Amino acid sequence: MNVSEEIPSSDIVIVAPERAENGAVVQIEIRSNIQNTEAIAIFVENNPTPLIANFMFGHGAEPFVVTRIKMAETSDLKVVVKAGSQYFTHARNITVLENGCG
């Protein structure tokens, strides 16, 4: 996937804290309002391994995820949604007050 192929979209809803007290446990919610969403990938760009999870959705499944993630440091939480042959993206910065990957 080439970054230039990603389309910024406000149809991806990210519910996450602006400031995480402890990066070891950060609860996030992701919802895609993009029609025909097939997959949602979650990245934390400053983590040692940026890909956190990739969720695949069967036909008719609601593209909604609630999970807890680890964050090594303050970083962008980036979500990439696959719908058909297109990739959409939305990001949100989360400030981490205590390292979660140590």
C-alpha cells in the first residue's frame, strides 16, 4: 500500500483519549461509516511494531471495533479502512504520560 493511495476521510470515527495516563492500556473505539468496509487496520506510528491490529469484516458486519492497545510514547493513532480497491485513512494524536511498552 502506497501512502499516496490513501484517501483522508472523516467517515472514520476514532474515540480515544487525548491524554493516556498509562500507555500500557489505552482503550480505543473505531467505527467506519464508509460503505462496503472490508477491513480496519490500526497503527501506532511511534511503536516498535506500528501495526497493532487488522480486523476483517464479512458482508453485512458492522465495521466497529473496541479494543485496548499499548503505546510506547506520544504518537499518532492511524486507522486505515479498506473498502473495495480503495484505502481511506484518519489519524488522531494521543499524548502518553507513562510509557506502555517498557
